[in-house]
Amino acid sequence: MALRITFAGGAGTVTGSNFLIESDEGGRVLVDCGILQGRDFSSETMYGDFPYNPATIDALIVTHAHLDHVGRAPKLVRDGFKGKVYMTSATRDLATLILEDSVNILAEEAKRHHLPPLYEETDVRRFLKLVEPLSYHEEKVVASGVSAYLRDTGHILGSASVRLTGSSGETLALTGDIGNSPSPLLPDWEPVPDADALLMESVYADRLHPDRAMRVARLRETLKKAIAKGGTVLMPAFSMERTQLMLYEISNFMEAGEIPKIPVFLDSPLAIRITDVYRNHSLEYFKPEIQDEMKREGDIFDFPFLKKTLSREESKHIHKTHGSKIIIAGAGMSHGGRIGIHEARYLPDSKTTLIIVGYQAPGSPGRLMQEGAKHIRIRRHDVRIRGTVEILEGWSGHADRDGLMEFAAKALPRAHTIFTALGEPESERFLAQRIRGFLGGNAKVAQPGETWEITKGSVRKIV
Ligand SMILES: [Zn+2]
């Protein structure tokens, strides 16, 4: 007996995670159903048919709530999928917010390309109805001849790797995204020592992240310097994970008296709601020391100077708070959301500091500012940048080269094959080479559309 895996999406690309696993008994399981980001929106990969009939799929397992792993799932339902969906309860709650938010963004994109929306709110609701939460470390039969088992990957709240077991005990695991452990909030990623074959992400396989201790110190020093100028500190932040990390660190700095206690505005409805999900799931998902801290000190994402501006009205009044203040708002690459309003108002002021803490895609306003642009177009206005732009590295949620190698090393005693995927082609090749060269393992770069058969002792390419 064997399991077969087809690389339907996420081979040779960072995004668009989508893998089909079949058993000899006829079970058909998908792991992830994500959007391919950064490509032509109207392309076949977004709107085209899935390379399998969604109606024939028994189950979809979602590794975590990023759109490149779950964003195409409502379309899957729209196209006939009627199976069960498995994910951790935190992933379900985050995916609910992220998918509801994406409906509007996708509708706007579609309009610009004169296309119908990729999916609508009703599709999201139908998809969410199919979800059955699955906890970490709970074996579950998900299709004929296939059972699933989730482990924490420490990437974002609720993120999981999936181990699938066939009827002869053959095992195939898929990592989803692997966290940049140790994280301040989440437990370290769990090794996968029991997979005959492993499919691994490789986003940062060719890079090292800066030292973690340095990143907190640099954030503190940057904030100190920015506040000392007496102006506004702008932090465009991604709503999930990055925003919660920033709130946690700022709260710590203020409590320790390391930075002045000035007003902090969390000006993003999505980020406010996601922070609530983080808080609600803290007892189940945070690392023990953070749980202790919460028992001792209460909410770690709230502090006396934090103001959450949920409504547009409240947001409009932020500028009435004079003197130094911090504004955290989406979008993370300054490509939309409320941050633009604040950038247009405050960037022409030389006392302003803009702090960039995440990856900025080429062409995004954030990237232009990172590269030193003195003028940018925001909301149809030409904005002159007189403020200071600071770039802080090391806040990535992905394991780097050494983290990925450590993950591979811990899987290798059992794994006879590692497929590298979910990275740019060079990264995937680099990781496969290093696994072969440094760890003596058998590694292959997953190629789009290929199908491989996995048994306890070997893999074989079928298509
Ligand atoms: Zn992710």
C-alpha cells in the first residue's frame, strides 16, 4: 500500500500552497488551498479550474490562516467541494477574519480587471460550515485509508504541520510554514521524526536572519530615538502575528520604563479582532512562560496607553492627540488600509519616524520608502517624505537557513526522502543541495504537477 502526492501548487513558488494526497483505497485529501500572490491577478492560477475535480475530494486540511494557504478554499467550495475541512480551532478563527476581509479586497481587484469576484461572502460562509477543528496531537481518519495528525510549527497562532498515515503505516508529512523559533509568544516548532517522506517549505533556505536579541534591542533604541524627536511614530504592520509581537514588545518597554509612556493607537479593525483571537486562544497555544505572565499581569496585548480605534470616526480623531504618539495600522506594505491616511498627514513632517518591520514587495509604497524615495503617491496624493524611515530586520515569521536545516536533520533518521517546496526555485534547490551535502539525506525539489508514490521504504515518480 502507498500514498501518492501531487504538487498541485506551491512547487517552485512561495505561495499558492496546494497538495493532493491519494490512498490506494480511493481516499483523496488536499493539504492547503492557497492563493498565488504577486502574480497577474486575472491569471489562470487564480481563476482557472483546479487540476482535480473538487467534488471528488474527501477532506481539506489547512496548515494555517495565511491567504497563500487558505485563500482559494472558498473557490474550492464554489467549484463543488463538499468534504470536511480540518484545521486547529485558532486557524479556523483567524481564517474566518482573514477570508471575510479578503472578500472586499478581491472584489476591488476583480473590478479593476473587469472580472467577476473570485468568490463571495456566501462561499466563505459555506466553507466555514465545513470546518471541523482538529487539535494538535490528535489522530483523525480523514478519508478512506488516510489519517491525519497535526503538530505545532510556531509560525503563527494555530499553525500546524500535517502527518498523513496510509493503511500500511506509510507516512508522509507536509510542514506548511515553519516558524522562526524561538518566538516570544509561540512554542518552538515541533520536529517531525516519524515521516517516511517529508515535504518542506524553503522560503528563507538561502538566508540567515539577524540575531534575535539584537532585533528587540534595535526596536527599543529606534522607538526611543523616534519619540525623543517629539513627533509621530508610524508602524505599518501586518495584522496577524507582527502586530501582536509589536504590542507585546512596546508594552514590555513601557512597563520597564525603557521608553516614555506615550499614547499608542492600534488603528486597524482587522488587527484589533485578530488580537482578540490571539488573546482568546492564549491558554491553548502560547508558550507556558507567556501563559504564566498573563496569569500574573493580565492581558499582554493591552496597556494603559493603548487606544484601539475600531471605527472610522475614532480613527479620524487620532490627529487631535498632539505630541509624541505611536500609530500601528495596516497594511503592512503601506499598500492600503488606514496607514496611508496617517502617512499622508505625518510623513511631510521632519519629526515623524516610519518604522518598517516586515518584508516589502517590489513596487509597494513600503518598498519605495525603504529604498529612499522622497516622494510617494498615497491615495492619489503626492506625499513628500521629510520624516525618517527606519528598517528593522529579523521579525520574519519563517525559519531561516539554519532553522530549516535543523528541521530537516530532525526528520532524517526516518525520512528516506525530503521534497523541498514553497520557496523560490533557487531556495528550493539550495535547501535540497544542503540536505544532500551536509546531512547526507535524499532530497528532491518538488516540480509543479508531478505525482510521487510513497511507501515505507522508497519514493517513485509516477507522473
Ligand atoms: Zn504562512
